[in-house]
Amino acid sequence: MEIDPRTGDWQDVAKTAQKYRDESIARVKPDVPDVPLHLPQDVTPIPKELLSKKEVKITEILAEDLVESIALGKLTSTEVIKAFLRRAGLAQKLANCVTELLPERALERAKYLDDYYSVHKKQIGPLHGLPISVKEHVGMKGLGLNAGFVSWWDKKGEDDAHILKILWEAGCVFYVRTTQPQTLMHLETSNNLYGVTVNPFNRNLTSGGSSGGEGALLGLRGSCLGIGTDIGGSIRSPAANNGLYGLRPTSFRLPTDGWAATMMGAEHIIPVIGPLSTSLEGIRMMMRTLIAAKPWLSEPSLLPIPWNEKEASLTRRRKLKIAILWNDGIVKPHPPVTRALEEVAEKLKGVEGVELVDWKPYKHDEAWDIIASLYFCDGAKEETDAIEASGEPWRPLSKFIIKDNPYVKEHTVSDVWYWTSKRDAYKKAYAKVWNDTASKSDTGELEGPVDVILCPVGPGAAPLIDTSRYWGYTAQWNLLDYPALVFPVSRVDSNVDVADKEYEAMNAKDEFNHKLYDPKKFDGAPISLQLVGRRYEDEKIVGILDYIKYNIGLPFAKYT
């Protein structure tokens, strides 16, 4: 029975959505195993207990190694996809992160690739046979495109998104679509169609958002490489919360044509699309593949900047200057994050050619004033209409970022000009702060500027459900349009990361965050950091992280 999501009961629409998802999982063969009725706090060990040894081995291979194994004939695309379909179905039962599996089309694609390899003895492209997971609001032809709104349940993708077409031509297989929050404007993943996506390392915590389905799925190794989107931290938050790598690229480098969201066409704060992966090489591999396709030829808003593989490589032939942002001056990070910064900094001190300096935050409070004023220039009318069209309730964080947000106002054209000018002036001032870390040569060239900023991804490890209210450590770089790369470091240890009971909060936001911290509640959660570079230095931050990993042995903890 068809249900009109705008006139029917929203709960009936949600039941239909969940039934559709569950039926897609039921079509996977052999059947996806049932999970225990009472789940432990950390569910990441469960897949190893319920899947075959071969399935576990395949699904824990890194993306780059999977491609190589298929290219060498050690694995077929079909056996890889079968394993990932089962692990993704299991991930749904453990963390509620999937909107649908695509078993028939994925296996048909895998067979085609295997047949091609059998005949031609070569790959169809650089990603031949590689399974890639996709956030639901990135359109697939003929499939749903609800973007987290009940009233959009019956929307369908008219075509595959541009990014998917490129990856398809490169030989990948799409097999699963993942959850996102109502409005797409949470640093968590919670909507009325599917409920709450939880963190597999600690189910009392959030997987992050808005690409939280991707985060939880990759955290459970139901994927090795996925596609997320980011306008305030939506790739980096899930990557950080689940011990993954995640890149927020500079705007207009990767194709975004074909996704669904409100306020399409708004250019005040540019949303981006990018990869999440269980490996750094997975990030590099997707970026290289997408940009090599010259997407700007068919999506003219993109910039014709080729991928600089040399800059993205491990080798550094000059000194490296890394600035550490310990605290943004508004909200102090919880003890585990500070410990991660200290451990990385201490090890970097022993790396020849690396210079560490402190980064003094420049008016980060003003940055939030600006970006928060530019997020909803229509007074959040499109978001509100999309929610209220079905009668679905407002999720707590939708209410927080819209109804309780003093910056949400319907702007006049003059208002938009004013805030856009403020944005550009702030970008200019921040560029000067960065330039001032250098000295000038006799020819006027800048010498020895900071190469990257090392900083927190958030004010703590993965937050408790419905408490992700501070965006400053991620949205700061969206405003400046700086590329930012998240990487795993360690895990919370309640015996080491004790609370500072003598701490006096700097302000109300800081007090809220400080009171959230109880070491026992966060025990075992991944701790991640991020590297931030200047605009269009995406390759540079990838290369520098590779260099850091190689020299100090990141990460310092295991996640599988």
C-alpha cells in the first residue's frame, strides 16, 4: 500500500521505511545472523563472533589492499561484495546505520566485473570491485532520496549523482546506503524514519553526524570506504567518533551534483562531499580517482585543479612547521582529547625537521556568529516546511540548531550582503594570522609559515546522545573553507582520563561541555584529531598526515 508522507500518519511512513530496509537485508544470502537480544556497550567484537573467518578477513582488509587482491585474482568481486553485504546487514542490527542494502544490483555488478576480469585479465578501472557505501541523500537513480525528512520519503533520484557516475566508471560497487539526521544539520544521526544511529564502540554515545550512518558502518567494518557530506563537521564528526579517516575537502574540488537537501543553491556556506575510510590510503585513492576524471568538464562550478600526487605523498624534503591549537578559547576539550594532543606532540618532538608551535585562536567566537547567521538565511523556512509537512516531531538537535538558535532569522538581501561581507573580512583576517607565522625573504616571498594546524575535532570524544551542541572545532574550518583531515589516535581510558573537578568554566557553553564529562561514560570511545590546511592544500594535509603516521606510529590504539 502506498502512503502519502504529507497526508498520512508519519509513524506509518516510518514503519514503511523500516520494513523496506529490513526486507532489503532479508534478501541477503546466506541470511544475515541475528544478534543477541541484550547487546553489550561495545558491539565491535560481535561481527567476528557471527561471521565466517573468511568474511571477517575480507571485510577487515583495507580499501587499497582489497583493490590489489582483486587485481591479482586472489579475490573475486562477488565474494567481496557478499561478505560486505552480510557485515553491513549485521552493522544495521548493531548500530542502526543503514537505510537499505542493494544485494541484487550489487551482485549483478560484481558478476559483470568478474566476467570482465576473466575475459580481459585486467581491471575495468582503478577501483575495480571495490565496495563503496553511500550516504542516503547522495542520489541514486530510481531509489529513495529523503534526506532525513518523513515528508520526502516518496522522493526518488532522477539520476545517479555525478560523484557516483565517476566512481562507477572506475569500477566500484555500490551495495549499501546509510542514515542521516533530520535536517542534515546535526553532529549526530537521529531522524523519525529510522530512529537513532548509535556508536558501535559505546552504544550510549553518538556515531556523529550528519554522515553518522557512514561512521557507524565503517566503524563496524561493514564498509572500508564511504561517501559523506560536510557543511559544519558532518564528515569529520563521524570519522572522529568511530576511529576513522575523514576528509573535508576544499569547496569546488569534488562533484556535488545530484544530492538532495534544503536550500539548494545557497552559496553563503558551501557544503562539500568527501570520503570516510578505514585507511588514509582510502582517502587518497578516492580523491585521486575523482579528480583524475576531470569532473569540472561537466560540472562547471568545479575548479580545474588536478590532483597533485607528489604533494600527497609521504616524502618531505623540507622542514615541517606544525601549529597546535590546544583550545579554541570558548570550549575546553575533555581530558582524553588533550591527552591525545599531548601524546602526538611529544612524539613529534622527536621527529627530525618538525617544528612545533602553538596556534592562538583568532576570534573563533566571532566565526560562529558569522557562520550561524549564514546557515539559514531564509529563517529556516525550507527546513521547517519539510519537517512540518508530515507532522513528524522535531528531533532535539533540530530544535537546538533552528528553534533555539538566536542566529536563525529571515534575512533581507541587505542582511545577506552584510553577513557575507563579514565572512570575507574574517577570512582575510585569518589569512593574515597565518601569513604572520612566516618571515619575508628579500624578494617578498613568505618563508617558514605554518604548514598545518593540529587540533581537536570536537570538545570531547563521541558525545552522549542528543548532547552534540558545540560545532566550533569543525564549523570554524567550514567558514574559512580550509581542508581538514581527521585521523584516529587512541581510545578513552577511564583510569587515565580523569575529570578535572577543579576546573572553572569560561562561559555557559564551556560549562555545559565540562559537566558532560564522566570518564566511565566515555570509556573505550575512539579519540581522534584533525589536521587543517589552507584552501586548496588538500593534498598537502594528506601527505603530511602520511609522514606523521610513518614517523610516530599512529594510531596508538586498535579499533578492530
